[in-house]
Amino acid sequence: MKRAADERGVALLAVLTIILALLPLAAAVAMQTQLDGLMQRNLRGGSEAFYAAEAGLAHALSEIGPRADFAELLDGPDGRHATADDGQFPFVSPPSAEFAQSVIGYEVWVAHGPADTLRVNSRGRGHHDAVREVEALIRPANAPFTPAALYAEADDVTVELGEALLVSGIPEGSSGVERAIAGLAVSSAAAATQLRGQLAASPQVVGAGGLPSVTDTSLLGLESYTDALRSRLDAVVVTTPSGTPLGTEASPQLTIINGAFRVDAPVDGFGILVVRGDIEIGSSLHYRGLVVSGGKVTSTQTSDLRIDGALWMRGDGSAQLNPRGTGYVRYDPAALARIDSKIGGALLHRPVITGWREVT
């Protein structure tokens, strides 16, 4: 009996020894499992926050769009300088539905960057209080922007070209299509589809892509753009153009016509021409640069319309181009670049990212 008891004691001692030996291993396994869980949780939260920050940056870039002045973004959502929201990005559209959760989201701030750049900081949030921040430097592209030789901003667009009139997104003398842009761009996809069908048999609209060169594009916001041009100190308000040119290549001019513009005698010019109403051409209008019309553009069969640069049209619900005479609307990057160098900050530029980094 004593021997059996001794054996049981030895077995118990062996079991206790094994248990004591396994306790550190079990503790290590439990600790490692806990650490793995914490690492996975932190990794998930950090990834959520990083991608939320990237989404915020992409959202901001999509809303910056082509513009003449990036500095106005610094005034915040209220659009007023020296107020509490200065530096907060003035989003127009809300975040997408993927950011409906209050835990995951982003805030975007803007400030002056080095060398005339705009600094955009996007801070993203994830689960478990995770925060990540990315920063980008934005500057205007070197070349002025136009979506097409002819751009119409309206839900309903009517284009009726006379047989002797061309709309071309290919610069004159260009040997290839690498510099070509669209011949015609409209702000409505439905209108673009309709115009492609309407102009399918006509070679009068040429440019990038197939024939006819018609595409849809995002809104430029011509109403606010023309309001900004009208408020510039270098704007020249003209009531009735006389025989004097509306600007020259040596001295481009920002011309504002507050109302309809009827061309009964030959008119020449170089620069930016903003017409708040309709343009009616009964004689000849030869212009190099950007023409912005707030209404219809029509001409008689004996007229001659020549625009080297771009023509932008805005309509309240509808826009109409109905030139019956001779001539063309042709994209001219050299003319636009010349104007951009002489009338600084007047033409639109695309935003370009010059630098990116992860801050946290």
C-alpha cells in the first residue's frame, strides 16, 4: 500500500511539474493571441483611417477642378476671409454613402504651400480612434484649360452649323492629334449623345476621338466664372464696339459686354470677350482668345465668324449655336497661352499634384 501511495505521489509530482512547465508556454500563447488581436485591430483601424484620408483628398481634388484662382479655397465654406472656418475645405457635395458611419470619415484643410502651391491636408478616422493624415501640394497646370473648342453649359443644347462653318479641336498647322482636344463638349451626357447622333453624318465637328468629336464634361460654372471676370480691375466694359480692336496680340484685353452683342460692322480682337447676352453676327467677328457667351450665338448667311481659341456658351436651361455664314471655331493653345501670360489669373487651369506624403 505504501508503495502504491509513493507511486501516486510521484505521478502527482510529475503532473504538477509538467503543469508548471507548461504554464509559461500557455501564458505566452495567450499573450501572443492577445497581441495578434490588438495588432489586427490596430491594423484594421489604421487602414480604414488611411483610406479615409485618401478618399478625402480625392474628394477635394474632384471639387477643385479647373479654376482661375485657387486662393479662394482658403476662405472656407462661408466664402469670407478672416472667419472661423478659414482653411476648412469648402465641399459642395457631401461624402459618398460609404462614409455614412460616424466612426469612419475625414476632414480636409487647405493652406498656402511653398512656391505658389496649395497645401491640402486630409485627416482620416477609423475604428478604435485610429487617425491617419496625408498631405498633397497642388498647383495650376502650366497650360490654360478648355474642355473643347466649343463648350456649352446647359441641359439642352442645339447646334445647327452652316455648311461653310467648322468646329475643330485640332490646332491649325498641327500634324498629329496628340495636341487635339474635343471639338464640342457639353455639360450633359444626354445632350452629348443627342448631338453625336445629329452630327454623325457631318465632318464639321472634328478633334480628339472619332467623328463627330463630341463629348460630355463636368460643369465649369460659367456664371460664377464670368462674375469673377467682371469684378476684375483690368476688365474693360464696352457698350457698343467701335472700329477699335478689342485687344491685340501685343496687348490682350479682357472685354465685358453687359447685354447682347450685335455685330453689324467688322469686329476684331485678342484676349477674353465676355458677353452677358446673345451674340448676333450680321457682319464679321474675328477673335483670337476666349469668347464666353451668356446666350445664343447666331449669324446670318453673309456673315463670317472666326474664333481662334475657344468659345464657351451658357444658357438658362438651353444653349443654342446657329451660325449660318462662313468661318470656324478652332482650338488655339498658343493664343490662350499668350493671354494667360498677359492677363494673369483670368483663364482656368487644371489642378496638378506636385508632391504627396503621409503625415501620420
